Amino acid sequence: MWAKLKVEQPAAMDLFETLWIQIMQLLSNNIGFSHEMAAFIFISCIFIPMILLSRTIWKMELPFKWPLVGMLPSLLWNFKHLHDWVTHLLNFTGGTFIIELPWMNRVLTADAGNLEYMLKTRFHNFVKNNYLNNVLRDLFGDDSILLVDGQYFKHLSSLTISALTSASFRDYSIRSIISLVHHRLIPVLQSASDEELIIDLHDVFRRFSFDLTCSYGLGFDPNSLLPNLPQLPSLIALEEGLEACMHRLVMPAFCWRTLRFFGLGMERRVRGARKTMNRFLGEVIESGKKNSVHYILDDYAEGRPMDFLSIIILREKESNNGILPSDDFLRDFSFNFIVAGQTTYVALSWFFWLLDQHRDVEEKIVQEIQSILIQRPKSREPSDPSPSPFSMEEIKEMKYLQAALSESLRLYPSTPIDLVESAEDDVLPDGTKLERGSIVVYFISSACRLKSVWGEDCGEFKPERWINDRKAVKAKSEFRYPVFNGGPRRCAGKELAFWQMKWAAASVLARYEVRVVERHPVVPKFGLLLSMKHGLPVSLRPRTPAFNSLGAV
């Protein structure tokens, strides 16, 4: 492949240079040409070679570098399937590629050694608070844990981890998950099943995740997942703001800053999204501060169930001699928590789409659920007044379900890309040289599909690759499988995310056969999250009575 490329590219460049020199000589020897003729010739010297070389160039394995515009034509040509295109490039080049555009160069990588070097070994040299901060700050805020570095990052990270791993939050979150699954999610799906309606499962999971994140995160229920599926401005604003910010990452800075200054195009959405979310979060924070009055530090120490925001207020108040944290701090913390929580709806949507494509995997999951239900003691029979058919112990026993979810996340990670900036000159383990200020974009979606890591079948959905001989879920290197990031920035909510996904998925699969509408186009949407562009319309049929009699309903 490399040999073929080396033959084609010089030949193409020789032809281009010959045409360019001849046209330039014609211009220099004929100064008396009119402006129109000169313009025509100048434009011709750009586009004629593009036309003549088009067949050769688009067949090349790597993007062709044009004069003036660099690799921009290849980027635009492949933009609709960006993640697949980059994955192809990185597989072809061994894991790293430098894309050269008129306004910037970007290092693209999915190499596990590079990721470990940037996210762990030299973590201090790969920062967020310059370029990425400028791009996302007006939506995510100055106190976003995603955009800060150094000691302030350590403080926010420690605060987040201590809250998420506390017994207080664990108990509160489990109660919230059980309640939302059985009092919101299942009734909405049951209504669609009874009336034989087609329902957008992507939208249902989006509302479910939003309500759940706000419930256990902020102590506030926005009630977006109701049978009539009401419009919720805050949820719409969140989605639009995240989509608009993603466009900034690929646009020249002067373009989106100009649009932001005049409030035009996608930039109007960012401004509107922040205002809408500020109004929503302002009410939530006021309520949260009032609720925090009812808690004392001993409640947290003793494990009294408590939402995430209340824990943060209590901990910050303790460390600041009784002074409440600012509303701006709480607003940014809350917004980032909500964004993190939205990753689960993306994961659940792709999971159910994959199950529809792989009925054998669905059958194995259903059999696992059935085997767990059979082992229930009499107290866990349908007459049991417990609001949940699954206990935490049962959720933990669902090994194959977790393997299938892990495999689904490998193929369709909720956050497909991330980036860092080199604070000083550096050299990546694969030899890529970085100057100070270099932007490195690491494609999580590509790292999870590298043939050198996952084999020739890396594009196939195989949960068995996660199961070892003892039928336990294998642990994977966080740099080969960076779905939850790695190093100091690894996701502290990974365990919570799996609880939420397993509870929701098992509860749905125990009750319904979920079938995607035939010939519906399922493609990723361009954004910070890998959501579905056209949603996921499905029909639901009840499971067989024999299965339900085991206590699943």
C-alpha cells in the first residue's frame, strides 16, 4: 500500500507543478491581459489540475495536500463519515496522522502508547485550559472540570470523586435509578406497546438520562419523561449548545468568533443555550442551597442518602469556613454533571440498535436474565412489594450484559473524540514531534477500532471478546479502550454509568422485544456526543407470558 502511494503522489505532484509553471509563465509574459482574463487563468491553475487529478487523488489511501488549501478538500469530502474516515487513516498509518489545513495543523492519534504518554506519563504537559477552554468556556463555564488544569483540576477532581464514591450518593443514586426505571421509563414503553405505536427510543433514553441525572445529581426532577413526552427548553438547549460547540473545533477561530460577535448561525444557539440553561440551573441551585440547610457533615459521614449537588455544597462549605460556594461555581459544576450524564442515553441507543442487528446476542442476554430470575427466593416473587424486579446483587451477576454493553461502547463510544494542547515542545512515543501549542486530537472511536489492537474483526460486535474462561468480564487497558478516558482524567462515574445502563437495559429486555423500524437510516450526528442523527424509531412487543411469570414484571 505504501509503495502504491509513493508512486501515485509524486506523479500527481509532477503533473501539477508542470501545469502551474506553464500557466505562471504565460501570465508573466502577457502582462497586458485584462483583469478578467488574468482571473480566469489564475482560477484555472487551481481547478484544472484538481479536475485532471481527481480520479487519482480520491483513490489514494491518504489525503492529498493541495497548494493553498492543504488537505481541506479531503476533509470536506469525508466529513459526513468523519469517524470512519479518520479510523481508516489511523489504521493505515499505524495510529497517528497529521492533517494539514489552511488555518491549522492537527495531530490525530489513537495509538495506545501516545494516549498513555499524554494522559498519564506527561499529564502535566498536555493541557486543556488554552485552546479548548477558549472554544468551550462560554457554554461549559470557567469552573468546568473538563477545561481546567493544575491544582484547580486536582481540587475539582478530588471533590467529584469523593462525592461519587460516597455511601450517601451511592444509596441516593440507586434509589433514583430504580424509581425512574419503573415509574417513568417502563410506563412510557408500556403505553407504546399497548397501543402498538412506533416510538423514538433515542428520545426516550435521552429524557430518561436527563431526568435521572438531574434527580440524583441536583435533587431536582425536570419531568421530561412523561407519556406525552413534553417539550423541555432546557433539554433542547443542551443538545443544540453541544452540537454548535463541536463545529468550533473544525472551523477557523476567526470565523466562529466573528459569528459569535454578531450572534449569527450556530453561535446564536450557543448563546441561547447558555441563557436557557442558566435560567434552569439558577432555579435548581436555589432549591439545592435551601435543601442543603437540612444536612450537616455528620449526615454525609454516616452515609445518609444525599444528592450530588448537596454533597458538593456541604463539602465546599466545610472547606471555606461555612461560606457557601458561589452560584457561578455551582452552575458550572451542575452543567458539567448533566453533560456527563447524557453519555448514557447515547450508549443505550446504540446498544439496542446493535441488539436488533444481532438477535443471537439479545437471546443470550435474555437467557442470562432468565437464569437470574429463576434463582430468586420466594420473597422475590411477583408478590414482593419491592418496586424493582432487580436487586443490586442481581445487576452485578449480569456478566454477559455488561460484556455486551462494553462491546457496544467500543464500537460506538458516547464521546468519540477529545483533545489536548502541548504546553511545551515534546515528542510522542511513536516519534511524532510536537511544538509548544500543538493540538493533539485523540480519536476514542478510532482507538477502539484499531486492527493492531483489536484484530481483523475489530468492526464486528462480539461481546465474547470481553469474557474470560471463568465467565467474568475482562479488564482492558484504559489507553487501548479509552471510552472512559484515562489517567487523572478517567471518568469517576464509570461504575454509576454501568449501573444505570444495566438496570435500564435489563428491565426493558425482560419485558419487551425491541425492533427497529426497517430501512430506517441510523447514522451518527456530528457533535461532542455520538448521538443518532435521525433517532431510533422502534416497535415493542411483550415478552412471552412464560418469561414474565418468572417475576420480571
